[in-house]
Amino acid sequence: MRTTYVAFIAGLFLSAPLWANEHQHHAMSLPAASTPKVYQASGVVKQWDTQSVTLSHGPITDLHWPAMTMAFKLPDPSGEFKPLPVNTPVAFSFIQSDSGYTLTSITPQQ
């Protein structure tokens, strides 16, 4: 009986590292960062300043928006976008964040 008891205790002692390796650490995982949806549209430049671009754009069906004129923030640093003249037709993309709508690209159209 004593031999069985010692074998049982030795088995428990030797298998403890195996249990430790199987721990999944689920409680320690961080949620994956979500990528914001990028919306595409076309419009016309109405105003350009250092922090935003005002565009008159057509309907944006993904957001259930009618045609309108609105300002879009330029990303920081805004040096990646070259100012375009007023009344330039453009294709643009933007994202929505807690602080508003930010341009991700803007391209003049012919």
C-alpha cells in the first residue's frame, strides 16, 4: 500500500509542470484593436485650411447621408496632404472616430 501511495504522490508531483503548460491565459488576453471602416465618396473642395477640408459631396449610402457640404479633419500631421484649389473635383476616403470624420485620402479628379 505504501508503494502505491508513494507512486501516486510522485505522479502528482511530476505531472504538475504539464498542468502549468496547458494553462491558456484567457483572462490575460487583450481584445484585438478594431480597424475603423473606411468610407469612399466623391465631391468638390469648398475650403482648405491647416486642420480641415470642407467638401461638398454626393450621398454616402453606407452612412445613410444625403448630399451635403461638411468639414473633414485632416490627419495629424496634415503635411501628407497638399492643399487643393477651391472647386477641384475629388475622390476621397475617410474614417469615423469619436472625434469626428477624418480624411484618409483625397485625389483630384478630371
